[in-house]
Amino acid sequence: MHERLVGTLILSRYGAEVLTDNKVVSENIAVPPRYLRGAEDGDKVIVEIIHAATRKQPPMGKVVDVLGHSGDNDAEMHAILAEFGLPYDYPKEAEQEAEEIDSDISTQEIYRRRDMRDVLTFTIDPFDAKDFDDALSFKCLTSNSESGLTSNSEAVYEIGVHIADVTHYVEQGTLLDTEAYNRATSVYLVDRTIPMLPERLCNELCSLRPNEDKLTMSVIFTMDSKAKVLKHKICRTIIRSDVRLDYDQAQEIIDKMSAHSLTINSQLNDFSQLSTFNSQLYSAIAELNRLAGILREDRFRHGAIDFEREEIKVLVDDKGKPTGFKLEESTPSHHLIEEFMLLANRTVAQQLSDTNKDVVYRVHDVPDPDKIEALSKFVHQFGYSMNLPKRDQKNENGSRSATKAIKKLLSDSTGSVEQELIHTLAIRTMPKAFYSTHNIGHYGLAFPYYTHFTSPIRRYPDMMVHRLVNKYLLTGKTQSTIGDLEESCRHCSDREQLAVAAERASVKYKQAEWMEQHLGEAFDGIVSGVTDYGLYVQLTDSHCEGLLHVRDLGTEEYWAFSEENYCLINERTGEKLTLGDKIRVEVLRADALRRQINFKRVQQ
């Protein structure tokens, strides 16, 4: 296929041309009238190059799709997706195939599964979520199990991690499956989700909505009160969620229970503001939260690294216009879900690995020693010391020593002025996690075996893992081949990175759009990046990031760039501006279409 680019169509008396959004392509692309496809002046279009540029002629192209008028929210969001080669609509044929899927659950299908519809089950998701692909169930196996309360200190629980059984509905080799594989992931832009599966599947058939019978793939844990897994079982199930909670509602229950020192050993009071939730639910969430805390502590004790950082969400109105920013905090209710999903993922990975067959792993390599050493040298100027292993110490002990050094640095710098800077730089030393059939473990989580099993509605690798579970662990039969797993892993890893890039581009677009309303205003920020041509500054309140060019630093002197020390140095005054420095800037320019923000320094 010829190269495709996104840009804005410009019509003039000299003809039509496309000004591309691609910063690498400097020339406009000429479009002959017969190739306009109805596009009008100012339209955002996708153009395909049909003739490369020559010494005398610019590149020539044809319009293959018109996205809308440049600057319109939908057009710009579609343009971002197209820029990264991601789909912005769903094929009608695949949607039709989804509509034709039988939603009825037969008696035979129920008979083939473990029926858990009578067990307390619930989901916890973001308040605006529509696709609920995981649920938890809780049952006390000791005295008073019917009420969910016990006076026996040696309590034993049955905890189910239930995941939507997407592959029951999406058969391998179908049009739906092919489309899901090509996408490989759902894409989350600021104002919309581009789903991997059609809405009928992701929001209806497969979504674990309350008070509906749903087919699931589950890992059922028998666990004692110290969070020790006594046994587990991976099986097909049918569940019926009792209630749908968002994270804030779950956290409210956790806080109420904690404030009254209520546990599973306590008889619960009636909280009028939470009257829709019964005592069994309060009790289950309180105990699951306690168990998750133990699992979390144990994970960090065994070498997992906590890279949890503040996240800023861009708020938009119903037309996609940015209205502000919200700090997304990670609370115990988030940790509750996270720990049980991690437990399910590593349990499935371990059991699949025991088959000695090809398995899809989620892997994360050890950090680059050069980057760790550079980090150590940099943080030394702030008074931090990293006890790193010798460069030739590449064995497991060396890896553990590096992990301890990183964890100590993160811990020691927490609460300091330079915390955000050091945590950012530590993250940059880490390689990206990816999918592979070659297991090297997951360094960041400190798991020798790890996979993705818990989000098949939005990630194709999870569908692949479900099929492997079905093939290797549940049926014992040689089914149709799963295909070239390693090639599929590479494809899914690549698509994941494209999706992340598109998500970041949509955030940058909205940040620049927001800043267009605040030209000339001053904000506090920190230096988030240093180059030979200037500084990148992240604003403290909104986390909007823009460029402060050396010419806008407010002085005419030459600034020398020190790459090793992440700083610019004024050669006359000796003033040094480095990563993490606080700085006050004024919004000089903002261009949403180019996703660019420019600042100038405010002298104080």
C-alpha cells in the first residue's frame, strides 16, 4: 500500500494541496481535481501518495477519505487515529456478524459450566465504564457462611476472579475475530473509546452487567485469612453479578468499615447512605481489601517496584471541548481489583507454563545498566546514593541489587521537592513490557510467570490466552491451531504502542486546545525535559506540557546544553536550569491542530 498521510486540504487558484500534520514531511502534497473525492477547502483528509516528489515537482496524492472540517472535534480525533494507522469506524459486516450472535444461554451450556449464580458477586470499575470484563465473588467457607460473617479466626474463603468469556462468542477465524486481531486493543482517547469489539459484544453480551446471567472464564481461589492460596481451579462458569460499583462507591464502603473498625468478624451497622448495599457486600469488600493489602505488601517484599504516579484526566463537555483537569488518585479500591487481577494473571501463566507448550506471556526485561548508572550519577547531586551492583554482575543477585537500589531511591525521594523528577527518570530507565512466547519473567512485578487473562473485551492477547486455557487445560483435546503465536505477540505489542501514542496525542491536542483559551496567562510549572534548543515545562496544576525555547528564556546570553546533567547553563551568569526545577512561564502560543504549546519565561 502506498504511504498515507493526514492533513488539511487547501484550495487556491493554483489548485489543491494538502498541508500534512506530519512534522517530517515538509512539502505540501498536490492533489489533482479528479482525486479530491468531494473534499472542500479546510477539510481534514487522508491522502495517499501516488507519485513521489521529484526535483521539479512536489509529491502528488489522492484523497482516500474525508474526516470532516479541520478543527472540528470528531475530525481531529479521527485524524489522530488515522495518523497512527488505527481504525476510526467499525466495518458494517463485522457489526452485522455481532448482531447475529445468539444471546440465549442454553441448558446444555449451563450444564458444562460451574454454576456460581448464587454466590455474592460484584464488579468495581470507573464510574463511566460500560464494558465490565471482570467481577469478583466472595464466599466464606467456615461458620456462618450463609451470612458472610464468622467468629473463627482461621477463616477460609472462596474468592472467584471471573472474566468475560469473549471467545465463547467470538470464534477463531470469523470476521469478528479477524477484525479484533487486526485492532488488537481498544483505544482510549480523551473523549471516546474505539473498541476492539462491536458494541453489542463489549457493552452487552460480554459485559458482566448486574442482574444478568453471564458466561465467564474464572480462577477460583481457596484462600486463608493470611492471603495464602490453599488451592485454585481454572474453569468455565456462569455468574450473575449482584451489584455494579464504581471505585468511589467501593472506597466509601472501605472507609466506612475502617472508620468503625468493622471486619468480617463484626456484625455490621446499617449505613443509611449506603442502604442499597447489604451487610454481606460490606463484609466481603472489607475482607477482600484486607487480603489485597497483604498480597500487595508481599509483592513489594519480593521485589516488585511501585511506579504509581499521579495521573491527570482531561475533562471535556458533550462537544469534546476541554473544561478542566482532574487528578486521578489510586485508592485502596483500585488496589483491591489490581491485586486479584494480578493474582489471576500469574496463576494462569504458571499453570499454562506447566504444560510445556507455547504460551503467550506478558514479559518485562531488566533495566538497561547504562541508564541505571546515568540515573545514579544524576541523583547524586540531590544527595541520593544508589548501591548498584558491579557492571559485570549480570546474574540474579545483580538484578536484585539493582531492584533494591531503585526501590530505595523511590522511597527516599518520596515527599521531596524532586520526587516527581526522580520517579519520572526512574521510569525512563525501564524497558517497555511486551508479549512473547519466550518467557523472561516480569521484572517490574517481580513475577517469574505472568500473562494477560483478565481483559479480553479490550485486549486480543487475553483472547489468545483464553483459547490456550481452553485448549491446554480445560478440554484436553487438540483443537484448531492457534496460529503463529510469536508473530501474533509481536503484532499485538506493536498495536499496543500505536494505541498508547494515539492516546497521548489526543491528550496533547486537548491540552493545546485548553491553552488557546489562556494566551498571555502565567502558570507555575516544573522543567520536565531539557534539549539543546530549550526546556520542556509541565504546568503544576494541569500537567499541560509545552516548549520554552532558549530564545524565550528572557536573556540574550548563550545557553550551553549538558546532556549528562539534564540542564542548560547560562555561559555568562552561570545560572543553571535543570530537570525538576520550578519555573514560572507565560503561555506564548498554542496550536491545537499541531498539538503544540509554547511558553516564555516569567522573570521573578
